[in-house]
Amino acid sequence: MSLLRVSDLRVRYGAIQAVRGISFQVEEGECVTILGANGAGKSSTLRAVAGLHRPSGGSVTFGSQVVTGEPAHRIARSGISLVPEGRQVFGTLTIRENLELGGYVQSASANGEALERVLGIFPAFRQRLGALAGTLSGGEQQMLALGRALMTRPRLLMMDEPSLGLAPIVANQIFGILTEIVGSGIAVLLVEQNVHRALQVASRGYVLELGEVVLEGTAASLLADDHVRLAYLGHGMGEAE
Amino acid sequence: MDYLSAARERLIRAQARVTVPPRVQTAGRYGFYLGALVFASAPYWLGGIYYPDIWTDMALWGTIGLGLNVVIGFAGLLDLGYMAFYAIGGYVFANAALYHGFSLWEAMPIGAVLSVVASAIIGFPTLRVRGDYLAIMTLGFGGIVYYAAQNMTSLTGGYNGLFGWKTQSILGHPFASPIDFYPLALGLTVVAALVTRALRGSRVGRAWSCIKDDEVAAGAAGIPIIRYKLYAYMVGAVWAGLAGAIFAVKQNIVSPETFTFNQSFFAVAVVIMGGMGSITGVILGGVLYVVIAEWMVTYTGTLSGVIFSSLLLLVVLLRPQGLIPFRPRPPRWLLRHYLEDPARGTAGVSQPDG
Amino acid sequence: MSLQELLQQIANGLVVGSVYGLIALGYTMVYGIVRLINFAQGGLYEVGAYLGVFFFTLMGKFGLQYPIPAVLITLVISMTLTGALAFVVERVAYRPLRNAPLLAPLVSSLAMFFLLISVVQVVTGAEPLTYPSVLSPAPLHLGPIVLSPTSLIIFFAAILLMVGMQQFVRRTKVGKAMRATAANREAAALMGINTTRIVSLTFVLGGAMGAAAGILYGVNYGTVTYDMGEFGGLVAFTAAVMGGIGNVPGALVGGLTVGVLSSFASTFLPNQWNEAIVFAILILILAIRPQGILGERVAERA
Ligand SMILES: Nc1ncnc2c1ncn2[C@@H]1O[C@H](COP(=O)(O)OP(=O)(O)O)[C@@H](O)[C@H]1O
Ligand SMILES: [Mg+2]
């Protein structure tokens, strides 16, 4: 049985139908990516799964639980963690407080362990635990947001455009860490503009256009697909990578 | 919901209204006018002193509602010190009549002008701040005017107020009994209704409505926000200034008790309960206020504050658009454009924009 | 004015200012989380003051007059009840409107304020009520300054409550959740924080602080009136803005500043102008420095 099963999900904002009945799955320990142009409905999908926006139709099943329409804090507690678009760290709080809030629902001892583990992944934070998150650079904030999400000990980590607005070197670091996370057995649902990178990390992908899934398949098959190459990778048939 | 889809929905609703047979519509409108006329003339056929007095109060509160409607209903600014301008109108008249021998006719415009000047002075620094700060600042301004009325004894007569001017008259007809004031107050309400209605449809009115809907977008579209807010504030003050003078003449006294925070609160309640932006709505709000206040004085005593605030709360929660909501109609040409080709209208609704 | 008078005025100002600071704390905490001026705060302050009279008198009837325990019990009970009332205020006047345009929750909280003071007026018949005198009125001489023991205790009680609340928000887990919710409500929900409950809690704590302020005010001045919520609410709002609204330590700074300013105003100007001056200060502060003395964020919400 899949870890996450989304079927016929619909999201609307007033008269605007942003997601028009999409279905997809994420298996235990698997990394899946959702690709698509700006406005295709990727963020809306993640937000609906995370409970930040109530879907107007369809269902979301996590493990054996149906979580459709549950409030965000319940879904977070059930083991789904979203690193939202634009990072959304708590700017007026310190790095330590941001991370501790990630472990909000855990016991103090579990929290201590998780903090050690996360600081192991992001050693740069260890010296700066007292710094305000708002003073960090974009890349550091992305790492903090990721670390904070890991503190919740998710079974499914969802990331919305983690490399947005970051320098290529920093984006590389983030993808490196992401690969490690996938390696550690946490399932990841990744939304990325950088299709190439996304398909390197992910094993499968879905292509979203105007709120509908137009294509799905393994990373390799998507990389080879003419439509994907033309529309998202910026080069046509026959060109070698 | 974004602005465009809201506009489309309004358009569809307007279309639905247009499908009511025109004859029925016209009949409905004349019925409404007839009813209003019968109601407005009631003091004449009810007679006595009590009814004309109550009806004059209704007209004055209707005018207060109309003036404050410009500020809250058109421009979306919460003003919690509106009755300060009513006070200025009253005290200016009292001073002009008592110490300078002015008549009501001469004093009313002066009161209105001074109200506007006061509104500009207070509005200039305050209108730059956010909506909720503005509410507090106007509350403070109302408080200052109230305490000034109490303490600037040489100008205001202090707690006792000002009184004792000679009976005002128009064309040799003295204002002695309530029925004499009534046409004056009613006339002011009608003028206020016509003028504010015209303003609502004008270029200024459209600018206000943009600011009210989305201040940031209005600013980005090049509307000078602060200037237009100031206009709304000043236009609103005019009507309170004028009504305040008539109120003073009617009561034969001006005293601070009429301009407390409570009164300004009731004025806000009149606009919100009646229907922000709606001319008919706020007049009805004023009428209802007087009816309820009168009923409460007679039967419930001190419960008036409790009843009023509960009513206001109920309206905000259950019917936020007010009793008679203002439904902005799309311009005629746009309607015609869609009505001639219904496909365009429906196509516009089902299709989401990107 | 002699130095001695100056010091005396500052001392008097600090005492009232500490009470304003407590009310301001309620405004500032709620504002920090939901970006709304909770007008009802002035009403909660007044209700707290009246509950205080009621319980003091009640305890007097049962022979519990020994002052300090009486004050403490009254404080705890009234703060609890007022907190419960604030919970209702949030449920009724804020929560259903949280996605509505700003005007709607502003008007509903205004209506709530008016409802609270009107109920007090009806229940008490608009008569001022007298607080039992709690401590011996013998004044204390602190160098050149003369203060009643009562006002000294009030000052320290108010400061203690404010510092306690600040530490609660800074150090405890729930306090951190409150700050996280204030900083970014969605992100807080993603951490598993039940932000709806945090908002409720914030209203409750704000109301309780308001009630404490009302009781301390009553104990200090000896009488409470049904219109105290209006003036107290406004002055405290000025204090909250002055300290930078949303900024918890700022409420204390703002309260003390406004207290001292109004104390000076009442020295230099005839007494009846006192309130008008406070309103003028309020308008000036809002117009000139809306971000407050401490200059913390003024998040825009149109
Ligand atoms: N809060 C919102 N209100 C109205 N429309 C929205 C909102 N958020 C997103 N949309 C619309 O929904 C569509 C999908 O947006 P989104 O999910 O953010 O796309 P993506 O993340 O793929 O770029 C877009 O047309 C966007 O304009
Ligand atoms: Mg997106």
C-alpha cells in the first residue's frame, strides 16, 4: 500500500479552479517530483495535502488514515511535513527556537535527539543557535526550514521549490542534502522548477499543466520524453545532454 | 476571490435582476417612492408635538448616517469620532446666534465650513496611517472635542451648554414648534441623499470604491490615496456640521452630552446596520436608530446600550452587508455588451483566469 | 517646579503607568497574533475592576479581610472569570470574521466593547462603586517622594505580572508557540501547533491582564466607574502603540511613558484637561511615530 494516495484532488479559489482532479501516489521511502510551469497548481496541491487549504473535492490518504480536509496541525502531527514556498522561517525567533518548534509535538528527549541529528546535517547552525532567523541569507533560511521540517520526524517530507532564488552553489548543497534524506528512508514529494535536478533526485514524476496531470512516469522515461524535453528542459529532440 | 471574478459574479446577478419584467420593476420602484412619501409625511397627518419631534430626529440621524456613509461606506474608513463635527456645527451656530446676531441661515454654512476645516486638520495627519489606527485616532479626536466642549466655557458654556438665542425664522415664519423644524431637517436629508448619491457615481466615488476594495492596488493604479481619503473625510463632515446646527435650534440648547463617544458609536452602528454604501440603507438605519432609541427610553431604560451593541454585533456576524446592502451595478454599456450576446457573459464565468 | 515635585510627579506617573502597561499588554499580545485592535480589551479591564469590587465585598462578608490574601484571591478569581469572558469574545466577535475584511472584526470588537460596558452600566445602575481600602493609608516617605503603601504594591504587582508574562512568552513551550503563530501563522500550523487554540489563549491571557489592571486601578483610586473602560482602553492603546504594538516588553515601556506624560500634563494644566491631553498625545504618537519608541515591526495589512 502506498504511503500517500491522492485521488481526484480538486482545489479552487473562488471562481478559479487551480487543481482539477489529479491523482498520484508516493510509496514508502520514495522520492516523487511534481513538475509544471508557473501557475500549474503545484503549490496548491501541496498546500491542500498539508491542510493549509481545504480541497474542494477528492481525497488524500496517508498510510491508512484519510486526512482530507483535516486542519494543518493534525496533518503535521500525523507525519506529513511541508517546507513551504518561500521558506517561511520564524524571522523573529532564533535558530534554536525555530528548530525546537519543529519538535513541538515531540517529547523533550526525542527533541534533543532530533536536534542533534539535524545539527549533524547542518553543522553551520551549531555555532549560531542564538541568531535570529530573520537575519539569515536565503540559502540558510532554506536549510533552516528544511531542518525545522526534519525536526517533526516526518514520514513524508514535501518541499515546494527549495532552490527558488538561490545561487547555483547553494541549490547544489540543498539537493545534496535532499539526496541524503531520501537515502535515509524518508519519502519525499518534491516540487521544483529546476526539472533536471528534480529528475536526478526523484525516481518518479508527474507533470502538471493547468491543474491536470498530463504525464507521469519514471524519472528516466520523463527525461527522455519529447514533451518534457521541449517544454521544461529547454531543448528538443536529438540534442545530447 | 479576486476582483475580476467578483465583478463577473456581480454582473451575473445584475443580469438576473434585469430579467425581472420591466413593468414589475417600475411598479416596485413607484411603490417604494409612494411608501417613502407616506412615511415622510406622517408627522403632518399624525399631528401633535411628539411625532414631528421624532420624525425630525429621524431626518437628522438619516443625515448623520448619510454623511458618515461617505467616510465608512464609500471610502472604507472607520471614523469613531464623527459626532465631533455635529458638535462643531451646533456650537458654531450657538455662538454666531448668541454673540454675533447671525441667523440660522447665516450660521449653518459657517458651521459646515468650520467642520470641514476641522476635518482637514485632523484628517491630514491621521489619514496616512492604517485603518485600525485611524479608528483610534478619530476616537481620540472625538474625545478632545468632547472635553473641549466641557472645558472651554467661554465658547461652549461648559457643562450647562449654550442656549437662549432668539427664535429663528424663515421668510417671517418662526421655528417655534417641532413641525416647523421637520421640513428643514427632511430637506437636508434629501439634499444629502442626492448629493452623496451623485458623488458615489462620480469619478471621485469610483476612486473611493477602489481604495475601499484594495488600497494597495488603488495606489498602484495611480490614485492619490491620501488626498481622496481626505476628500471623503471632509465631505462627510459637511453633513454633520449642517445637521448639528438644525439640532441645536430644535433642542434650544447645545451641550456636551449630545456628542459623547456613545453618540459616535451609534452613528457607526447606523451606517453598518443600514448597509455600508447604500443611500436607502443608511437612511433606514437612522430611522431605525431613532425608533429603537425612543422605544427603549420608554420601555427598557438603561438597556439601550446593551440592545444596540448586540444588534450591531448580530448584523456584522449574520448580515455584514447591512439590512439594505449596496449592490454596485456594472455600467450600462458593459451590461448591454453582455446582454446582447449572452454567450460572452457565461463564457466569462466558467473560464478561470490564469 | 521644584526637583522634589518633579520626582513626585514621575513617581505618580509610574504607578498609573504600570496599570496602563498591563492593559496595553492585552492589546499588544492580541495584535501581535491576529493583527487586530481588540477594542473589547477596554471593556474587559472594566469588567475585571467590577468583578474585583464584587469579590472584595463578598470576602468581607465572610470575614476574610486580611488584606494581602484578599487581594490575591480576588485577583485570581477575577482574572479567571475575565479570561473566560475574553474566550467568549474571541469565539463570538473574532473567529467567525477572521477571513473578512479588516473593517468587520474591528466593528465587531467595538460592538463587544460597547456591550461589555453597557452590561456593567445596567448591572451596577451606572453608580460608581467603592473599593474597600486594602492597606493602611499612612503614606510612605521615600526620600523626597511620598507614596501610599498601596500604590507601591500596585506598582510592583503590575511590574511582576508584566515581567512574568514576558518570561512566559519567551521561555515556555506554549509561549514559543505563541510567538511562532505571531510570526507566521501558516508555518506554525505546519509545525503541528493548533493555532486556533493559541489565538484563543492569547485573548484569554490578554483579558486576564486587563482584569488585573482593573483591580489594581480600583485598589489604587478607591472607586470604579462604568465609563472607566473607555478612557483606560484608549490610554492603554496609546501605551501599546508607544511601546511598539506587538512588542511585549514594549507594553511596559509604553505604559510607564504614557503614565509619566499624563502625570506631567495634569501638573501643568488644569485638571479637567487631563484627558484631552492624553488624547492629544495619542494622536501625535500615532501620527508621528506609529512604530513606537522601540520601533519594532509595523506589519501592514490593508
Ligand atoms: N490564494 C490564491 N487566491 C487566488 N488564486 C490563487 C491563489 N493561490 C494560487 N492561485 C491561483 O491558482 C493557480 C495555481 O497556482 P499555484 O498552485 O501557486 O501554482 P504553481 O505553484 O504551480 O506555480 C494559479 O492560477 C494562481 O493564480
Ligand atoms: Mg508554486
